[in-house]
Amino acid sequence: MKQVIERIQAPTPKFFKTLRNIGLVLAAISTAIITAPVALPAVVVTIAGYVAVASSMISAVSQAAKEGE
């Protein structure tokens, strides 16, 4: 467990910082679509759900990337 915490706190390479930020933006947009107060087609909501999960995973994996490996 200690190794995981150290890995997440280690400096993140520039590419993965950019990828993490893109993932966070996609997660925010898809969450806004899912929780929209207007009626949207089911296909749009379903795709937004998949994008939310995928972008969250991209952000998590990008945060765990470590310089020098």
C-alpha cells in the first residue's frame, strides 16, 4: 500500500498530466450530460456513461504514471 501512495505522489510526466486533464474534462462533460434536467435520447445518455467511466480510468492511470520508468 505504501508503494502505491508513493507512486501517486511522485512527479507525473508532462504527457500524462495533459492526458489526465483531458480525462477530467471529459468526465465533467459526460457527467453534465448524464445529469441534464432536459430529456435526452437514451443513446446519448448511454454513451455519456461510457465516456465517464473511460475518462475516469484514463485520469487515474495517468496520475499513477511516474517519471523515470
